Amino acid sequence: MSHHVLLVDDSATTRAFLKRALALSGLPIAAVHEAPHGAAALELLAKQHIDMVFTDLHMPVMDGHALMRAMAQSPTLCRVPVVIVSADPNAPSATAGGGPDCDGCHLLGQLRKPFTPENVRDLLAATLEVTRADAA
Amino acid sequence: MPTPPDVSMTAPNFSDAKSSEAPRLDTTMMERAVSEALETMAFAAVWPPDSPEDALTLEAAPPRALCVSLDVRGPWTGRVELVASLSLGQMLAANMLGVTSPDEVEPAHAADAMGELLNVTAGLLMRQIIDDRTGRVEMSLPISCAHQPSEWASLTTRQDVCVLESEAGLLALCAAEAVP
């Protein structure tokens, strides 16, 4: 299955770096979509099927916590896996795939900035493994 | 990234700051944080200037310098600032964007990368001094403005500033604790 991935970050260079890291991760990707803040992400989520969201926490207009709370209130979006990508020292430190829900949404894990492409690959390998195990 | 008309290089004055109880940041912590951020984001190293005295002079001021800053509120309250040549941002952005030549990077992307470098560096700094006991930290979004060479000497001689050398020239990281 190829994934439609949404990257939400106000830094265009960080989105580009994450996009490159995802290409190296081995995750089958159908398309990478981008949004500079939570509000733009919600607009995109309303019209495009997304399999996984990577979101920063600190962003203008609508931050990552507000985005996750909004997703949690939607019967369909609450099931979309979310990975937090943040330098915030207080970001939820869920271990990959096994962490508690964050703001009520389906949190897969956290990618702490600064990150390397290897960190992205390892996180996805762990989370997808757990997701498969949960489904079995 | 929004650009304000002016960012003061003096410490912000937060009325609810509790500096007497605040954990302290030193230049070793600052060097460690910016070093880890640059190494991970751009495979780039920083090191103490070969001639520390010369690095603090007006003549050493980085050309086409940018100042990016963000405010921190929590167990440590104050402002973290990074001053460096736009070349550093271009080098960083080139690595993040996968562009071969830093010269091809547009100034807007270089400034964006500098803001992200500061955001990551500030996060690494705070992780060195906070834990579950000390509580939460709030960090603002980074803002940027041009840095005047004439301000370099007064900035770099301050006690709360760490001056380092990189492939792209000198940089200064400042962690100014708020005046209560």
C-alpha cells in the first residue's frame, strides 16, 4: 500500500528535508502533501485522503496541538496516524507506536528535532511494525 | 517567517520572570547545543575562534549578517538570539533542500533555515536545564532581521554570548536571561 503523507510545518526547508528523509525511509509513498500550518492542513485533510500526518507543534495561524484537537473531533480524521516533529522540549515523548493519545488524536510517535533521515526510517519501521501487530 | 521592524539586542523584561530561582545557562551549554544542531542538520562543525580577541572586533563582523531571535518562558525566561552571515543559512538550507551549491539558495530559504536552526538550538538548550520537576517551557516563533556590523563588538563582548567559528564564518549565540 502506498501512503499519502501530509507534512505540516511553517519552515519550508524543514518540510523539504523531511520529504527527502521520507523518500529514503523505505515507506511506499504515493504522494507527499504540504501545509505551512494547522488550518491549511485541515483544509487539505477535508478534500484529500491522507494516510499519515507529520506535524510541527509551534506554527503561526494554527499550531500542532490545535490541529490534533481538531482531528480528534472528526470521526474519520481521529484515526489518521500522527507523528509529532518538534524541537519543543515538552513535546509528548510517546515511544514509537506505543504512546498515549495526544490531544485525543492517534499519535504514532515523536520525531525530535534535530533529526536525521535514519531517525525517520527507524520511527516508521517501529510504528508500522506496531500498527501491523495491532491489526493482526 | 515574519520580519519585525526591529529586534532589540538587549534582554527582554518579562514581568513574571523568576531569575533568582532560574537554572543558569553557560557558554559551554550554548556551544554544545548549536554544535549538535548544526552537525545533525547540516553535517557542519563549529569550533572556538582561532583568535578569540580578533573575533570580537568590528572587522570580524560577519558580512550580510542576519539576527534571528525567539523568546523563552518557563523555568528559564529570556531571549535566545543567533547572529551569523547569510552564508551560514545558505549552507544549512542547501543541505536541507538537497541543493548542491549554497549559492543557489534564495535568501528567504536561508533565513528560514536560520530560524529553524535557532528553534532547534533553543530546544536543545532548554533540554539541558529542564526536567519533569522544573516544569514546562514555552518558546515563541523565531523572528529575523538584518544585523548591523556596528553592533557586533558590543554584542560579542557580553557575558551571555558564545562566539564560534564555522565553515561559513563566525556566529554568535546569545542567551539573555530576562530582567525580573
